[in-house]
Amino acid sequence: MKVALLAGVLSSASGGLAASVPGMARALEANAEVEPHVLGLLDPYDAEASGQWGGHVHAHRHWGPARFQWAPDLATTVERIDPDVIDTQGLWMNLSRVALARHRRRDTALVVTPRGMLDPWALRQSALRKRLAAALFENKHLATARAVRALNEDEARAIRRFSASARIVIVPNGIEPPDAARVRPMEDRQRVIQFVGRLDPKKGLEPLFRAWAIVRREPSADGWQLRVNGWGASHYRASLKSLASDLGLGETLRLGGPIFGEDKDAAFADAAGFVLPSYSEGLPMAVLEAWSWGTPALITRACNLPEGFETGAAAEVATEPYALARGILDFIERSADERRTMSRAARSLVDTRFHAREVAHGLERLYAWTVGGGEAPAGLIFE
């Protein structure tokens, strides 16, 4: 069964996709019944990055507005591969039109994975452009799909509000965790709260900086540091630097660039905690990466990971600066035993709920169902 994963820009510029899709492709490749092909767009600034996205990767040059990204050769590649299933990662781009056109020509089974792009907060951003895309092709794309994949129940409800007729299934993101022996004991870690991800207003970075200005004044926060690593628009990075300077954060905040590979692993492994005070997410891969290294997370409900709160792998924080500061201080003031318990819960949650191997099994069942029909896979359908 050939599966075409349409995935946007094949580099770190795709944010969470760059962490989830390559691992998903590798996990699917381990099953002889599935042949995954990752199709996307060449990053002109990082052309080599596409080679890390799986065993069958097809990167294409593209033109036009950055938010639409027209790649005329991509449709030709789809025809050459002749997939049984197309799974489109994300919405509002030309990829949706390519998938829909292929379905109309060959009745190819379509799966749509919105990845948080139908959450209310996300829909309010560039709302006019999205309404136009919905009218031109996206509504039809969603209606034609044999399954719309939600990453969790909160996202499933958001999809249902947008489309009453969508056939929604739930399959979470997965991750390939490091060997458990590499997870560092909490007592050996630095007094660091770490953020890794795209530098974007939806991540709650301005409230985080303002919250840190409150935290750093407390005696219990002496010796602690907030580290922010990521990529984003140059004007937004400049605004964050200016805010940090205005707040007088000094050496207690380190605003760095994007980190990859061993550097990113070390950042997760060394930190006492990971923070993501986001306004909107699908299912953030950075949190799963942190948990895979046994690093507790400080996250909002909008991160759509209630399992973290239920198991003790995460502490809930808010986006309002004073409430966010209180949440960070609560974590800093926890005992060493409490943080060790959170660390063990974090790694256990990845091993039991978000391991790439288990997620791949769910996807295999989903794709087989979309091709063969019959009864829906038990445990996947969201009513």
C-alpha cells in the first residue's frame, strides 16, 4: 500500500512537522505492508534538510506567495508514485488542491491531517485568506476525505465545529525516544527552563518573557535561567530581543537560534523543565521530545495534552503573565523528589502512549480502512 504524505516545506521551517513526519515515515517503513512517500517543497536555504524526512522523499521547487507555495512538478510526482492513499499534513495550501485533483482523476483515498489548523485561535489568524481558501478548495477537500485525522479529542471537537460531516479519527503524533539509559537524572540537570520551537506570537513568548521578569525577582528563582531557542521571522526575533532588554532580563534569559540534532537533544536532556505557554497547538512535538528525555513540561491546556496533567508529566500554566509566573515558580519550588516523579512520568507517557511504533500501527489500520472500506478501526473513530 503506497501512501503519499504531503508535508509542506521539508526543513525545520515546517515547525512541528519536521519532528513528527520524518519519524512517522520511518515507523511506517518498518512495516512491509506500507510504502510511505514524503512529498513536499524544497527549502532554498536548507536544501539538504529534505534528505532527513524518510527513505522515499520527493522535494520540489516552488513559486508564488509563501503561504500558498505552488510547486507545478508535485502533481506529476503524485501521478508517478500512483499512491493508494494521500495524507495531507496541514491546510490552506496548494497541497490540498493537488490531493483533491488526484482524487477526482483516480478516486484515490484521501486523509486530511489538519494539525491544529482548525482550532478557533488558528482560524482567527489571517481569517480572510482562510475563508477564501475554504470557499475555493478546502471545504471540498475536507468533505471528500475518507478520514480527517485529529491528534486528540480537543482537536476532534474543533474539526467537528468546522465541519459537521467530516469522518473524524483520532491518531496522535508519535516520537522515536532515545534509549532510556541516556535520560539524565534530575539532580544532574541545570537550573534551566527551556523553550524550543518556532518563534511565533501563538507560542506565548511575550507573556513568557513578562512572566520571567516576575519570576527572576523571587529568591527561590536565584540561579535559574530561561533559555529560548528557535527560528522565526527576523522582525519578530528583534521584537523579542527588545522586550527582553526593556524588561531588564539580562543573563537570566538566553535567546538563541534554532538547534538541531545533538544540540537539541542536549538542551532537552540538560533542562530541569520545558515550557510552552501556547495559545493554540495541534499536538506539539516539542513537548513529546522533552518528555522522551524525561523532562517535565509546563504547558497550557491549548497544547492538547491532558495526559500530561493526568499522569503528572506536566504542570498547567496560563498565558496571562502573572498567572504564568506563578506556575513557573510553583515548579521551581517543588522538591527534588517531586521533579524526579514528574521526570519518570514524562518518559513513561512517551513509551506507553506516544511511541512512534504504536502510532504507526494506528496509521496502518487507518490507511487500510480508507482503501478497503468496511468497518472502521476500533478505537479510532470520533463520534
